[in-house]
Amino acid sequence: MQKYLIVGLGNIGEQYANTRHNIGFKVVEEIVARNDAAFSPSNFGEVAQFKFKARPIVVLKPNTYMNLSGDAVRFWLNKENIAIDNLLVITDDLNLPFGTLRMRGKGSDGGHNGLKDIQNKLQTTNYPRLRFGVGNKFLKGQQIDYVLGAWTEEEQLAFQERVKLASDAALSFVFNGLNNTMNLYNGK
């Protein structure tokens, strides 16, 4: 049975825990909790392993900080002998309205430094990713403060439901495949 690697991008440390940039961590934490698994410290981050409908999944929260995520992704793909098509990277996206999901099988980094580092380390842009919209309600030059800022009250009201939907999409990727999952979840 083929293994899958689901990677949630974020930054380690309490000061980043509830920021927009850490949505990848929040989604993979939801996935792991729903499958009665737990994260343990390991190489390049925290890892959880479990089976979903008989498919083995490795879930990773890199501890390399967002902008250096590529080493962690490359290490776990190689260590677990996982095909790049079975990789799913979950990250925030400023170009999508809050909570909107977009899954793609390939694409540019869109200015996202975590994706840029993964692209550089894997030497390809052809890997699946799930983008979680965080919106772009910031003034010019305030992008860093915005992504490292906390969710608004309005966003917090819908937050858990959107995280659950994103975790559903990630698990659908494992069971139903990329194209079916894109048809089911993109734009939701």
C-alpha cells in the first residue's frame, strides 16, 4: 500500500501558535486528533503516523520554521520512500478570501517562502498543495505583520469549521485522489 505524507506548514514557538501563517499546523493537528493519533518529536519536526481507510499516512509539522521547510519535506519523502504525488503540503494563502480552499497538483510558490523553499529542495513545482485562504486585509508593506498576526473575532467564529473542512479535503486527497478532491473542495 502506498504511503502518504501530509505536511502542515507553520512556525514553531508559542508566539506563532495562533497566527495566520500557522494554519498548516492547525489543519494537520485536526487531522491527527480525528484519527486518534499523536505527534512525537522526530527528525526535522513532529510526526504522527496512522492509517486512514487502510492507507498509511505520515503527518509532519516541520520545526525548521516556515522559510526552511524544504529540508524537512525532502527528508521525510526519502525516509518513508513516499512518491512526490503522494505528498500534500498545507499552507496559508493571502490571495484567497478567509477560509477558502484551493488544492492543486502543481504551481508556483505564489510568493510564499515556505513553498519556495520546498520547490528549491525538491527541484520541482509538481507536488500537490492545499492552500487555505487567510485574506489580504492589510496595508501595503504590512504583509509580514498580517500573516504573523492573530485571527480577527469574525474569523475565529468560522475558524474551527473551516479547519475541519480543510482536514476533510486532505483526507479526501488520500482516499479519493487529487482530481476528485479538487472537484469536491476547491472554492469551498
